[in-house]
Amino acid sequence: MDQGDVAAGGKTVRDRDAWLCFVDEGQLLRPPKACTWSRRGRPPLVRVRAAGSGRISMAGLVCRKSHQRTRLVFRMLVHHGRKGEKKGFREKDSASLLDAAHQQPGGNIVLIWDNYSHHVDATMRELIGKRPWLTVFRFPTYTPDLNPAEGTWAHLKKSLGNLAPCGIDDLAGLVRTRLNGCSTDRTYSTGSSPRPD
């Protein structure tokens, strides 16, 4: 059920013995720039072709529960720019990600996400209504600093700095490796891409 603003949550997580999950989506077209050890005034030039090369869409949940390890559950979608190919996550993809989070950590979920159009439309409300283990709250408008999932993407982009993959599939492999690497300390990840419709 959709409960509205996050401030109305109160003791929901404790009362339902639930995982508190924060969700966010992100996209990559090319690796980001980063600092180098080159000589001052002579930055290295790494050419990366991005025009028409596609993009990577990512969606992930940072899941937290008292006395449990924090976990990361994510999905990637690689868009090659081909006709008829999915360009990003839709409502059914988000529902599939939520189902994975419900199966991996197990138990009820209290979800907090932003007001992105696919999160609040009628299709998503219907999908949420079919999941009795799910309670949804929304962040206030323009509050990315409250969402720890935003920090996951920032860390990922920093770790990809100054890499020059040959194509979008190579970049996808690097992203998957970096996110799976998170599972060695505090998180659990599942990185399979959703099948195209």
C-alpha cells in the first residue's frame, strides 16, 4: 500500500519487522572523469566514443534492518540503441526488482523512493497493491541527500573514473563487477539484467 510522505511512517519498520529499503535509478553513457597522477598542465586524453553507443540503466535498493547486514539489490539494463529495445526501467521492471528484494533478504519491506513518474502512476499503484508485504513512502520533493542509494551511484561513478571501455557491453561488465564487489563487505547484490519484453 502507498502511504504518501515519508514523514508519516512513524514506527512502521519496527511494527512490521520490515527491511527499510531506499531505491534509486541511474544511467551511464560513458565512464566519468577523475583525477590523475599526470604532470600538471598535461592531462592525459582518453577518447571515449559515446554518440549512438547506447547507455546503461541501473536501479538498485539499499536495504537496512536492525541487527542485519546492509544489502544492495540491483538490476541493469543495457540499451544498445537498437530499434524496439527497452530504453529504461518501467513499472514491471521496478516491480520485479521489488520482488527480488523481497526474496533475497526476506520479509516485509518498507520502501522509500522519489516522486519519479513511474513510481506514482496508476500502473505502479496497482502493482504495489498486489504486494501485501510492501509499504511505500515517498521522499519530499528535491531531497536526494536523504537517499543512501544516491551514494551508491556516486561511489560507482568514482570507481569508474578514467577507464576507457571499448563499448557499452564492456562498460556494463565493469559496472556489474564494481557493484558485485560491494558484496564483499556490507552488501548483497544480484546483478542479472531483466530479459527484454
